[in-house]
Amino acid sequence: MDVRTLLAGVLGVALGLALVAFPDAVIRVQTAGRLPDDRGGEYGTGAATPERWRRLVQVLGVVFLAGGLYFAATVLG
């Protein structure tokens, strides 16, 4: 059993699940420290995360999940 390949599989599955389940948190972390484009409005009414960004993060999560499952299957199978 190749331990590195198994760990790559576990990491891929974990990261994929996190990206699919929590896309808003991932986007918020990646854009931390950047100023928003629109500075108007009341406090707490910041711009929402665009839907296409959420979908992109979720698609990447599915790709990572599939890759992790593939690596795990090659080690275990």
C-alpha cells in the first residue's frame, strides 16, 4: 500500500467535500483583505457572493472529490 497515494486520496476527498459544502466560506477566505467594488449602502448590506463564483468553487470541489476517490480506489483496489 502506497501511503502517499492514500493520503492524496484522503486529502482530495476532504477538500472536495469542503468546497462543495461551504463555497461561501472558501470565497470569503480567498478574498479576505480586498476592498469591495461598491462602497455604498448601509452597514451590513455588503455585496453578496456572485452565484457563478459559488458554482465554480463547487465544480472544483467535485473535481477534487473525484480525484481523491480515484486515488483512494487505486490504492485500495
